[in-house]
Amino acid sequence: MGVLRLSTLWLPILFIQGCSPSQPPDTTPPTKTVFDPLTQQMDKARGVQQTVDEKAEDTRKTIDSQERGDSSQ
């Protein structure tokens, strides 16, 4: 009976210890992945979209000021 108690106590401890990694995982991201060209294209597209949105907002403000009759621009 003592062996059963001892084995039920040590078996989970040894299992957990055996399954745990011996070294902490490397947390640095990889330097180059297969998705880099895609993410670069997406970043470029976001930049273009931001430029288009800024120009559209400028045009909208100009049209609104002309409709109100402001002569400042």
C-alpha cells in the first residue's frame, strides 16, 4: 500500500518534470519569413490608402468652403 501512495505522488511530478522544456523558449521573432513580401505589399497599400484619404479630405474641405462662399482659399 505504501508503494501505491508513493507512486501516485511521484508519477505526476515526474511526468510534469519530464514534459517541461529544458530551456526557456526563444522569444525573438524570426528575421525573415515567407510572409515578408506579402506584409511589405500590405504596408505599401496602407500608405497609399492613407495618402488617398488625406487628399480626399482636402478636396472635401475645399469643396465645402467653396459652397459656403469662403474666399480664403
